[in-house]
Amino acid sequence: MSPRRGRRSAGLLLFRRSGDGLEVLLGHMGGPFFARRDAGAWTVPKGEYDPEEPAWEAARREFQEELGLPPPDGEAVPLGEVRQTNGKTVTAWAVEGDLDPATVVPGTFLMEWPPRSGRTQEFPELDRVAWLGLDRAREVIVTAQTAFLDRLAEHSL
């Protein structure tokens, strides 16, 4: 198994109830590769962690790093794991809560851009965050992560 195939991420899927049903907070992945994409470019706020770190602690830490806000308190609903097409295994929990997307201060990452230019640029991890109904979320979330939406919907019946 290559090191890339063994990567693990953990995240928190914040949800709230509205007159139209459940809404989830998703982030649009930042950087030049996703700038013009919508479908498949939205994700649960998450990040990689080392095997020694408990996944739950990593999910809370990554929420803070990705959004610049403390993770919500409340009952955590385990949503299990999914394996994405890039080989990464993602573990997520749903937590009911609310926040104003305008208050998000995303973390950033550095990458060489344009490719082979020798120039390094800084990009936000998530370039925008939004509340989406489950149907809309299914249209734009990373394909493997739709399972988290289904599991949340089953739990919330």
C-alpha cells in the first residue's frame, strides 16, 4: 500500500433544521484547481491526521483550522467512514449547530502556482462556506461524501 493510499482525514458535518428540512454546512475547496468547479468541489470541513491522534480529536481540531471558529458543542452523531477516489479514508461526525458563514476565517496553504513557475502562492483551504439543503449538497459534494448526507438523513428521521 502506498503512503498516499493510507491517508486519513476526519471532519465535522455541521447541520441545522430549517423550514425546508435539514441543511448542512459545506466548504468549497480553495485553490486554483477548484476555482471554476462546483460539482465535486464542496466538502465536509476536514483534514488529515496522524494515526496516533484519535479521529474525533482530529475532526474537532480540523474544524477549527479549516473555519477559524471553535467546533460546536453538542451530541456527535457518528457518520462512519468513506473512501474517496484518491484513496483517502474520511471519518465524519455530524453535530447540530449554527454559525454565520460570514464569520469564517479559513486556514491557508502554500503551493507552487502556476505549475513549474518557481513561485509560491497562498490559497484558502476553503474559499467559501455555505448552508445547503440536502438535495443541493448531494449535487456538489465530493462524490464519496454523499454517504455522510444519507447517513445524517437516516439518523434524523
